[in-house]
Amino acid sequence: MKKLHYLCLGLALVLAACGKDDPNPPDDPTSNPPTIDSFTPQEGTPGAIVVIIGTNFSTVKTENTVKFNGTEATVSIADATLLTVVVPNGATSGKITVTVDGQTAQSSTDFTVTEPSANAPTIDSFSPQEGTPGTIVEILGTNFSTVKTENAVKFNGTSANVSNATATMLTVEVPNGAETGPISVTVNGETAQSGTDFTVTEPSGNSLAIQDFSPMQGPIGTSVTINVTGISLSDYAFNEVVVKFNGIQTSVNQKSSSSVIVYVPTFATTGKISIEVGGETAVSDEDFTVTGPWRRIADFAGNLGNSYRRDGIMASLMDNQSNPKIFAGLGENGSFGTNGQKDIWSYDINTNSWEQKTDFPGGARKNAFSFVLDNKWYVGGGINNVPETVNDFWVYDPIADSWTGLDTPPVALGYSLTTFTINGKGYVFGVADDQNNFKRIGLYEYDPINNIWERKKDLGPSSISGFLYAAGFAINGKGYIVGGGIPGVYSEETWEYDPNNDTWTQKADFGGGKRQYHLGYSMNGMGYAGMGIDQNNNDHKDLWQFDPTDGASGSWTQKTDLPDGNRQYSSAVATDNKAYFIFGAIIGAEYEQFWEYTPAFDN
């Protein structure tokens, strides 16, 4: 019995000694260093998403240090056998390493960092820099898609909803589950990553929420009541309550403890309503639908500093893929004087972006005339920076992006003229009489096939002697002149020109009254005129539609006003059932804004 006791004691001591000698017990993490088995893809640009497969990774993202050839990357997803990371800015080709608990694994092959293409997206900045889930964030950059669903935006790997998209700005909502880290944007398989992190903050215990809002839709300027829960708005000043419609801020008109009344702001588009107060942000579940015919699009890119453009020219031309593009340029920047420009810009309707084209070779000028024939843009006349009236004539080919000088017109046609086109010929109206510069009723016809100018019948008889700065358009083979005048005497008359018999016929007076420095265009069998300045020096932002088939004289109907300020010296052109408005000024202010008008939405 005693021998058995000693035998058991000895066995216990042996087992204990063996346990002390084991340097790597199974539960010791230092015995499980990370490994990298593979990664995919094998190459990519900074901002690309890379999946690393291996073993013994930490399930806590911040406990995995991943580097691309020494440049640290952000881990967006982590489990024991897989890491999802973003190729960091500044990374170079080389090995990928993963460090966990001080132990490092290295890939057996290199990851190749490639250069992004010329069309790859870039992120320049974002605002705000922090916020709770639901916060509306604007991302500024280049080469974004104008189709919202073609932009994949992620906050440190968590996908976000894009509510508005242009080529240079995305409006997104911080998604639920997002964590602090970089923002990425992927377009057509290429990814851009922000240089700084977006900080995701925790909402306070108040849990601000938008309960509902009414109405659910309306045009710009509509009064909207927003009801909230989780916080008392009475505890905050008006300027401490920030309300936005799809990222566009508006001012609070009225508020109570649980609601605010606001107006749909000028540049709002359809999307979510957000309210920010007391460090919290709440976003509506439903979209507010902006109705009405007007939409502000990408501002004109040819601005100089804080000074905008007026007295320029516009045209609608087809590119080599038969897509319509809007061309604009010339005109004057700065205070009223002699700061004419010669630049030409093209607007792409599909991408909502501007591109500079070849400068006009005839030199800087304002008040030039222009018209389009057979997808060619004919330009001439105007006032240069001397200042003096210019007499020349040029044609622009949008496919070749080139200008060609044409024969000088037989007479100096002048400046601030009105144009329209009928049956493949261009017409220039408002040419001065040789003996009287304020007798502006002359009409000239240009035949591009024979390169010939021919004087046609003067307008008349009229109540005034001249129609400088008139609006003009053509409908169904006839030309129309609306308003205009000479210094101190403005007109409200509408005149129709028939080229078949070279005659003028007076039609219904312009509905907006006596007007000058206004614009005109035609679309779908209707003429349009508006804005400008009246006999009493009042600027306007109205728009009127002329129906030539309504009775013997036709009729004018007022449409929805431009949502922004009054203006004169503006320009407009129509294509694809929409009209586009640019340029303009009032005394002391000019406008760079570019607007799209859809008459089908103007009921």
C-alpha cells in the first residue's frame, strides 16, 4: 500500500514537470502568428478594395495593421481568416504585410499599384468632416457619374446612399453602421479615397427624429411643415436649427417645440430632408419631391473671380456622336465697361459639366450676333474693348473645334442685334439706317450655300423707329421680333416676318409689357420671351409663351418665373424639349448661374 502511494506521488510530480516545460500551451496567442495565403485583386489604384485571405487575423479591425510596401492601409472588415482593406494613397508596388499582436506576416507576391486613368474619380474634399449616421455629406471632386447609381460611395467600407450626383459633387447620407475612416468613391471600376477620415459621432440620448413632413412635394418656394421628436426645438435659437433639402440649406421661418416651417430653397432637388440641432442630425424616411419646370445645373465655368458674364452668345450644336451640347461664350465680365471676352465653352448635358473649347479668333467682344445653320455656328459683329463696333463674320465647326473666317458682310451690321433662322438661312434684324443709328429696323438674310448677304424689307410701320436689344425666334417658317427699342423708348410689339413674300405683320403685344435687354427662343411650335428691363428701369425674371396659332394675332401666356433674381442681358437656347438660360446682370450684380427649363412640367 505504501509503495502504491509513492508511485502515484511520483507520477504526479512528473506530469507537473512536463506541464512547466511546455513553452507553447494551446491557448497562448503568441503561438498563432498571422499568415497570408492570398490576396485579390493582384493590382489596383489607390482607393481600390483588396481582400486578404489568411489565418489568425484579429476580429477587431484596429488590432490588424496592414501595410502596402510600408504604407499603412485602413481595414474596413475583419475576421479571423479575411481582411478587407483599401489601398492607401501614396502606396507603391511591393509586399503586403499584416501585423497582429506584434507578429507580422508578409505576402509571397507583390501587390502592383497602378496609375489611375484620366477619367478616374478624385475626391478633393467633403463637408461636414464629422456627423452621426443620417448626416448629409457633400463630396467634391472630379469624374463622378451623373447617374446616381453608378457612384459606389463607402464610409470606411460601409455603403452609402447617393441622393444627388453631378460630375463634380455627390450628396450622400452617412449610413447606419458606418465607422470613422476614409470615404471612397468607385466609378466604372476605379476608386478614389479621401485623404482624411470622416469621423462618425454617436447620437446623443435625445434621439432626434423626423416624424413626418407636409406637403410631400411642391415647387421651389413651397412652405413645408416638419414635425420632429426626441428634442425640444424651443430650447434652440432659429439659427441653431439647420434644415436642408437634399443637402441644400434653407432658413427656418417658424418653429415650435416639435415642428418647424420652412420654404423649399432655390436650388433644391428631389431627395431627403435633414434637420440638424443640438449636435444631432435626423433624416426623413421619405423623399421630398421638387416639382416645377426649373432646375439649376452646373454654373458657367468661364467666370473670372467674383465677376460674372452678360451680353454673351449661345448655341445648341451636335457633337460627333450626334449628342446635343450647349455652347456659350464671348460677352463681358466685370462692371459695365470694356472687359469683353473671347472664350468659348461647351456644356455636356449628360455629365452636367463644362469644357473650354477653342477661343473665338475674332477677338474679345460683347453684343455679338450669332445663329446656327446645318450644325455650324455663325458669329459676327458686336463691340470690342476699344470700344468700337466690329464688322466681321466667322463660322465654328463643333466636330473639328475650329473657326473659319468668312467674307465681311457688305454693310456693318452692328451690335445688339436679333437673329432667327428659317429654311437653312440666317436672318439678322436691327441693322441701323445709314443716316440714323437709332433707326434700327433693317433686316439682312444670309445664304450659307452661296455665301451671300441680301437686304430684306425693313420692319414697319411701327410706333417706334428702332428695335435695339429685341428678342427673336422662329416658328413654322416665320420669324418673330418681340419688344426692343431705342434709348428712352421701349416697345411691347410683336412682329412676324414671312420670308416667302418678304412681309411684316404685327401680332399680339408681348404680355410682359414694354421690354428691352430680354431674351427669346422657340421650342415645339411655341415662342418664348422674358426677363430684361422695362420702360421704368425695373428688371424682371418672368417668362412668357407665344402661341402663333391662337387666333389671327396669336397670344401670350405667362409661365413660371425663373426661381432666382431678376436679370437683363441674359441668353437662352432650346434643344431636346428643354431650354437653357445663362448669363445676365442687374446694376451692381451679375449671374454665373445656369438654368434648365422643362415646359412639360410648367402646368
